[in-house]
Amino acid sequence: MKIRSAEFIISNSDVTRCPKDQLPEYAFIGRSNVGKSSLINMLVDRKSLAKTSGRPGKTQLINHFLINKNWFLVDLPGYGYARVSKSTKKVFQKFITAYFSKRKQLVAAFVLVDARHDPQKIDLEFMQWLGENQIPFSIIFTKADKLPKTKLAPQINSYISEMLQYWEEMPNYFITSSSSGLGKEEVLGYIQEINEQISTS
């Protein structure tokens, strides 16, 4: 997929105010220090479409970006470790849950996890919640360039082994690097494949 256009449409915390267009949506979510904004910018070939910050937890709203005028990339607030109050985190959780539960245009979610780390309880619980609510999702391993190649494969295999203790089969996954562009074609190709299936159904 070639990205011809990428434009910010709206930010809000109310699912009812999300775009009314019946275009497919792909939601990106993960812990607040996982490199989500950098990954989004890499995917769409824009340096600052999604705002990056040295302070985790910068994204605090549901952000819709219209890509190629035929699908939405949705940037959701990170969960865990953000420097926000407990009451604010509850607000995040409320509208994130509402988005996943009520947004009919949502086609699939991408759960971002740092390739350098072992499975985190908060990620496993969130993926379990997605599964229980029958929301299709893929895992995106970020920051693959931060690990030597000799350690990357064993780390991913270790993560897969842990996942298979909870899942009958490993969810679809991608290995990415925002700095090198690793995984870009695979993620965009996956989205294009789904979009083509939708357009012909």
C-alpha cells in the first residue's frame, strides 16, 4: 500500500462524536512508552502526524486520521505508566472501552508491545479482554532495532511461548522498527488486504 494522503480529522473522548463515515477503522493502542506515535508516523510517511513526546502518555484522546481518503487510523491513549492521575486513567479506560465496545466501523486493533520486554501483565490482560469481546487484533512488536539480531528472534519466540499458555494459537503479529522502517510493508499490506476484502463483500 502506498500512502498518498494522511490527514488529522478529529480528537475527542466521546465515541458518539467520532466520524460518521462508514470507512474501516484500525485502532493502535499499547502501553504509554511503547513508541506508538513514532510507529504511526513511520507507517504513514509523516514526521509529525502523531505527536511524539519524551513524556509517556502524551496521547490522551481518541485521534482519527484519514488515510488515502478510504480508511481511518485511530490513535488511542496508551495504558499504564502514564504520568496522569488515577481519576484521569479511569476516564481513559472508560472511553477506550466505549470505543472498542460501540464503534461499529472498527475492523481490527493493533496492540503494540516493546520487543525488548517479556510479556507484561497489563498487555496480556488487555489482549484477553479483546478476545473475550471478540475484537480482532494483531500484535505489533516495536523497537526491534534496539535488540541485536541474535537476541531478537529468541525474545519473540519466548513471547510466543508465553502467549500460547493463554491462547490456542498465536495471534497475528508483526515485528517493527520505527527508525529502520522494518515491518512497514507487512502492516500496511495486511490493512490493504482487509480493506479489499471489505470492498468486495
